[in-house]
Amino acid sequence: MTASIASMHCSAPTVENREFVFTAADFERIRRLIREKAGICLSGTKHEMVYSRLARRLRARGLGRFSEYVALLERSDSEEWQAFVNALTTNLTSFFREGHHFGELARHVDVLRRDAHPHVSVWCCAASTGEEAYSIAMTMVETFGSYTPPVSIVATDVDTNVLATAEAGTYATERLGMLGEDRVRRFFQRDPAAGPAMLSVRPELRKLITFRQVNLLAPPWSVRGPFDAIFCRNVMIYFDKPTQRRILEGLAPLLRSDGLLFAGHSESLVHSADLVKLRGNTVYERTRAVA
């Protein structure tokens, strides 16, 4: 997933020699709006990033000042709101990122299989451009030894642009290097329409995944549990503690009593120990008291 990390220290953006007028007041209004809309605590040092990413939106809308663009957003232009969120969320991901989580998922599913669990349900709630969701799907195919395992994966993100990339499932070959030749051979195929330097995910993997837009800051969510595993990795770091708490209050009841919640390597959820408790290396399970 997503986004620029939070820091509340602020410095004023420079305005000299710019195509568009961009003041410190404009920057603060944008910080407020992205926090209200997507829950992102945008660093006060990110003014250059904000200018470069939103300048294209001003050109698209024929505007000359950032104050005009902010006024457009504040009039609740729903189409522009989505473009605004898309522009300011940063999506950093890769296949099998934080690989120990996929081994833990495979072990968890092996236990479920021994207990004759009929169907495995997983939510990837910061899907970005799809690498995490497809890594989950590959893990499930390998665990069950079948391209048609009894598994369903819901992959969501707030950014519609990255979801479109994820659903297309086509990647440049250099992004697949960490998978190894065997996995690339098993899970990807040539697509003449995509070009020689691109590979597409096999249709069997795509069929395991449903892609959907979900804003974790705007419940009720269009997903239904219970889930055997939820991947919510490198998401919480962009929110303050009260916002993290609200998200966990929604996630925890969607986990099965023995389900696993996967967090990012730099994330700690100990502040909500009444909802989830640490089981292993950034792997949590639901606290029994959660209804």
C-alpha cells in the first residue's frame, strides 16, 4: 500500500518560478483534506511532492492556482476527490514482500486443512498494484498443490488507479526477478497484446481474487467476513493511534476466532491488545473477548 509517512512538523513551500501559485495556506488545506478523506497524516515536509503530483490535476481542470483546486475539492466534486486521493497515495509493493508472512500463512492453512476446514477466505486490504494479492494466491496454489484451491481472496485499496493495474495482472519482467524462474514459469504467461517485456498472471490466479475499492476510513466496508487471514500490512503507519484503533475495531470482528492478522514489519498494534494479540513476527490473532 500506500502513502507518505506521517510527521506533523511543517515548513512553508516555496513559490518562486512555479507554473501554479501554491502557498503555505494551500498546503495546509491539502494536508487537512487528505487526512479527512483518506486518514493520511501527510508530512509537513512533503510540499514539493504535493505540488508535483497535484500540478497535473490543475492542468487537467484548467486551473491556475492551488487555492482554486482546493475550493473545487471543498465543493465535494466526487470525481476529483478520487483523483486527489489517487495522486497523493504512494504505492510501494513487491511480490512476496516480507516473505516470512507467506510461510506463516501456508502453515496456518495446513492446520485448517487438517481440521477439515472447507474453504479459506483471505482479505488483502491494501492491495496496491496487486503483487501482495497474487503472492497470497500463489501461496495458496502451492499449499493445496492445485490451481483451483478452495480459496477466495478479496483485494481492496482506496486508489482506483492501482486497483486497475492489479486487476489487469500484467507486469514488467524485471519486477518478477525475486520470484525465481520456477514461479514465473508456473504462474505467468506471455500476452502478445502486452508486449515482449511484459508477463501476465495466469487466469487461474485471477479467478481466486476479487478486486474492490474500499476506504478503510469510510465504514461500513463492502467486505464480509469471517476471514481466516487478513493482510493489513504497511497501512497503519500512515494513521495516528486513534485512527489505527478505529480500523482495528472493524478488522478484529471480521477475523475467525483462530484467524491471523498480518501487519507490516515496522508496525506495532500493542496499543490495542484488547482487540488483537501478538502471535509471532508481526502476526496477530484476535483476542478471544472480541465479539
